[in-house]
Amino acid sequence: MSGQLIGIVGFLIGAALLGGLAYLIGVRKMLFLMNNYTPEKYPDADGLGRWMGVSLGIGALGMLASAAMLWASTLDDAGSALVMLAGVAVMTIGVLWGLIRFHQRPAPKHRR
């Protein structure tokens, strides 16, 4: 098995794990899957679950794009460049979308 194939399989497994966690935390609201989560510490459980789901989903898309770019390196020059450009675009859009969503809703001030 070539190192390239191992990398592709690793990225796909990682994408599946992150995608599964994104679904469970973001959609099914299984917040107990997050380390150190307590309702007292994070009163907005719905918002936290949504934010973590989006963040993990962006990570899964990034891993899928990385697998596609690694696979594309085996293609001819035109096909490789096209897939790599699409992969970089997916990662960039995902990161920017996540940053925009995060900055639209600032964290509430906690009273101590």
C-alpha cells in the first residue's frame, strides 16, 4: 500500500469521525460528548452545540478536501490543479464562514 493511499484513507476516516461528531453534537445535541461541558459553565447549550457542530463540520470538509487534493496529485496537471483549487476554495470558504458566524454573535458577559 502506498503512502499516498494511506494518507487518503486516513483523511477519509478523520472526516467521517469529525462529521459524525458534528452531527451528534450539532444536530442531536449530545453535548456530553464535549470535554468539560457542564450546564452551569455554559448556560446557552443550544448555541454551544450549534457552534461546535459547525466547527466540527468545517473540519470534516477540510479533511475531505485534503483527501481530494492528495488523490488529485496522481492526476495529470490540469486535473490536479483543478481539484487542488477546489479543495483550497472549500477550506478557505469554510474557515471564513466559521469566523464570520463566530464574530456575529459575541459571547455574553458573565457576571462573577
